[in-house]
Amino acid sequence: MQLSRTILKTLQGAALLSLALTAVAADQPAAQARDQVPFRASYDLELQMIVDLPFAHITSTGAALATHLGLVTAHSVEETINLLTGEGVATHQFTGANGDAILVEFVFTAIPTSATAFAVNGAWQISEGTGGFDGASGSGTYEGRVEFTGPTSAVGHFVMTGTISSPGGLK
């Protein structure tokens, strides 16, 4: 009988401990997995341009080294620049080796620095993600340089800095 009471008290204690831990866990903000962490990406692109004055429509492909994604492929989903003002918008996808990806929207200004080169500065924001980045958010600034190698082709180097979060649990 004494052994049964001891087991019962142990089980009751374990149940109370379990309830207490559940209550503490439930009280923790769910946003912990969404906490912003530093993000940096350095990437190189090859660009092709189709001119439809006053706009240029750009396609690009390349590679990047990005915090939390590692070595990724990068390509433009869409990109347009106003050749009169230098203002542009773009959407790029960064895809990791495991297939996880983020879709990033850019607003930028391209400023000529020579007859064939432009300094590019702007802001970026993550619009969606897949895999471990499903539901990710983040934003920051970026800068870069584009050098034309022909009338409709160029190469560019860009650096993004800012923050990223992910319900997938970035660390």
C-alpha cells in the first residue's frame, strides 16, 4: 500500500511538473523563431538587358554566398529600370543547395560613375520563402556596381546587409 501511495505521489508530481512546464512554454512568445538575426549576402550576376524606352528589362543569373543559406544560385524573376531616372525595381530568388529559397524584392537607383559603369544602391525586403524559409521575413540595404561588357550585357557585384527571420528556426 505504501509503495502505491509513493508511486501515485510521484505520478502526481510529474503531472504537475508537466503542467507547469507547459504553462511556462505557452507563456513564451511564439515570435522567438521569428527573431531577427543578421543577414549578409555577397553576389555576382551576369545581366542581359532588353530596352523598351524609357525602360530596360533585365534578366540576371549568378551565385551568392548568403548568411543562413550558404552558397546559393541567384536569378532575377523580374527587373525593370527607368533609364531616364535610374530608378528600378526587381525581384530575385536565392536558392540554396537543399532547395530552400527566399524571394527578395528590391527598389534601387543606378547612378552612372563612368561611360560603362553604374553604382547601385537601394533597399530590399523578403517577400516569401520556401522550405526552412517558409514564412521568412527580413529587410535591409544593398549596394553594388554594374559594369557593361557590351550594348545589352553587363556584370554586377552586390552586397546585401540587414536582418532575416524564419519560422523554420534560424540560429
